[in-house]
Amino acid sequence: MVQDEAAVRRPIKIDFLAWRPISNASARCRGAAYKQAFGEMGYELNFRPPAPDGIYRFLNSRRGLMRIPAKILYFVIVLIMRKIQILRASRADAVVVQRELFTFGPPFLERILAYLQPNLIYDIDDAVDMTPPHIRSSGRRFHDQRKPEKILSLCRHLVASTHFLAERFQRERIPTTIIPTPVDTELFQPSGPSARGNPALGWIGTGGNLYYLKQISDALVSVQREYGCEVVVVSEWDFQAPGLEVRNLRWRMEDEVELMSRFDIGLMPLVDNPYTRAKAGYKILQYWATGKAVIASPVGFNRILVHHDINGLLANTMDEWTFQLGRLIRDRDLRARLSAAGRQRVEDEYSIERCAVKWDEVFKRLLKS
């Protein structure tokens, strides 16, 4: 009898095979962040990255003659770890495959995994079948553009971060659930004004996405000249633009919330193309959670998130960006109203607790089928 009760109480084991280590926002927020919430629901979440974060950062930061050997060593480590993880996954109740298990080649690891573990869920939060148009990758020829479709054919459920992605990848025989990338609303809390005088403008993101910030540099130069506002950029690379004074801050996972307290207005510019329309707007959610007023390009999911003049502002052309930035800089009450509405929307729809409930429904449906 005691053994039967123990069996009933056994947590349901979920392995999350992340596409990057925990320092990656997508892997961290769509995987590791759920550990406590899942635990309270009776799930044991095992977050399994392709390599330890320290090794990932060290080997991928090598330059010069060591760059290629370091990359090769990293991928060898990934292959070894993935094989171990696949064997462990066979003992789990369900496995979430995020994007892909290995960067190059066909989904050979996913095929092995599917043979050992039938309860596979495919999790995507980006246009994984495309390369950003502004990035020229020498390794693109080694990528299989149909790989996501092949991986999905091995899975029993698709989880997509937006309806744009769900429509893009949905297959008739595979159930699909839309679960946005959540924000830890306990960790990300509103902060007071960042500085004296005019509010600071801020952007946070990976170096490759600085391309989008570059598109509104003329508007930033214009408002900085008129209002003397500070422009803060948080990334692993410096941002520079002619005539613009920028305060570049290095992103660190453990300092993310504190770094975002350095500015008051959050920026999310995008160019409009099929790749950007699939983006999940996570910057906007972060800005809202930390009490920022948001201004964004009306592209893809941004249009779903931001209701103009209700919880944020939308700007398309350079003149619109200049005008709307000026409004936010001048009007403290407008900033307060928009940021409060944004924070409320994150709490209502995009918190870890809200999104965990949707994952619970996915697991229950999968394990009952």
C-alpha cells in the first residue's frame, strides 16, 4: 500500500532539451524558468542544455587562430552530451525538444530520440526555418532549411510562442498550443526613474539584433539633440551611430534586471519581413515588467502586444519614431499610464504562472493519448 501511494506521488518527469545554455534568453525563459512552477504542479523538470554555460561562453568567445579549433571542440562536447541526454530522456515521461538538438546536418539525433521516447513536444519561438536577412552566415550551406519540418514530423505536439509561428508550422495531425515566452514577474519588478532630468531611452538584446536599432538611429540623434536624453544599450557588443552619444553596458544574466533600471523608455524597432514577423516580442514584455514605457515597430506580434496609446506606442517611419519618442520624453503622465498598463498585461497573460497552466494542459493531453 505504501509503495502504491509512493507511485501515485511520483512526479511526472519532463526533460527540456534546450537549444542553448541557460544564458540564452530563449532557453532560460522557455525552459529553466518553469522549474518551480512545474514542481508545484507535480512535474519534475530537467533542464538539459547542449553544454555547460561556462564552456559555451569560453569556447564561443575565442578569436584568431583558436576560433575554429574552439568551435570544433564545442560541437564535439555537444554531441557527447546530447547522446547522454537522449539515453536519459528515454526514462522521462515526456520530452520537450527546443528548436534543434544539433546545429548542423539532418535531425539524426532527433530520430534516435524519437525511437527511444515517443512523447516528444516540439517547442519553437522563432522562425527556425529561416536566417535573418541581414546576417550572412558562412555555415548556412550546412543547414537543412526543412529540418524543423522533419523534427516536427517526429513529435506528437507543437508548442509555438505566437499564432504566427503556429500557422507557419502547424500540421493537421499534430495538436498545436500557443504558449508565449513568459516573464518572471517576481524577478522583473518596476524600478523608479533611472536618472535626473529627461528620461533615458534603452534597448536590450543580442549583438546581432543591433541591426534593428540602427534603423532608427536618425530619430535617436534627433531627440537626443532636442532633449538631451541618454541612450542606453545593453548587449554583448557596443552600439555606435554618427552623432549619437551612447552608454553601452555589457549584458550579464545575473545583472539583467539592474541593467534595465538604467532607462525609462524601452525600444523595440524592427524591419518588416517574414523573419521579423515571427518574433515573439520578448523585449516588450521585459520592458513592461520592469515598468518601462514602450515604443515599438508595428511588425508581427508587436502589433498584437502593443495597443497604441493604451499600453504603448507604435512607430513605423523615421518621422513617426521621432514624434512618438518626443511625446514620451515630454509627458511623464503618459509614460506612467502606458507602463502601468503594460505591467498589468504581463501579469494577466505572460507570467510564468499563467504560461505554466498552458504547459500543464499540453502534458496532460499528451500523456493521456
